[in-house]
Amino acid sequence: LINLLNNAIKFSPLEAVISMVVTKLICDDIELVNISVEDHGIGIKPQDIDLLFQEFSKVNNPQNRNLNPRGVGLGLWISNNLAKNMGTPLRVYSEYGCGATFCFDLLTDGEKMGQ
């Protein structure tokens, strides 16, 4: 979660709104908590989305290099692995130039409701 918030801050312009929303859901009688982080930064091109969750992979464009010159391409890979272990993998929704939303689900207790 901290990595997602740090990325949202890093890739958003000053005074941009960054939102974190936590929603309790019930899906197939299983309680989940959905967590999403939305920014209004540079966004991600559709062809670059698959690169985000690969180890040592970075989106290669000049804007990213200027905003994150020291990144090595591990943050989202690690975050995705942690999210998978707690419920579901990270998902990303983005429109290039308009921002991105990263979200994942956590199982509340790993059991179906009523058990």
C-alpha cells in the first residue's frame, strides 16, 4: 500500500488529488476488502501495463526517468506478490495522460460468511 501511495505521489503533479478508497465487499459469500489508490498523474500506456509487474522492469519513457531516476523496477513486482499472498494480484486501470488506479482485494478472514 505504501508503494502504491508513493508511486501516486511521485508520478502526479503538485496539488493533484490522490485518492485511497477502502471498500468492504461480498463476492460469492466471501467477504473481501477492496483497496484502491487513484492518481491523476501521467498514466500508463496500454502496451506498458504488462511491464509494471515484472521483476526489474520499468516503463521506458523520458517522463518516467525524470520522475523516478533511482527506481530499479522492483516496487510493483514486490507489491503484486504481497497482494497475491493476501488475496488477489494488483490490478491497474489507466488512461495515458490522465492517471492510474491500482487496486487489490484482501480476504477478511479466508472463510465464507456464516462459517
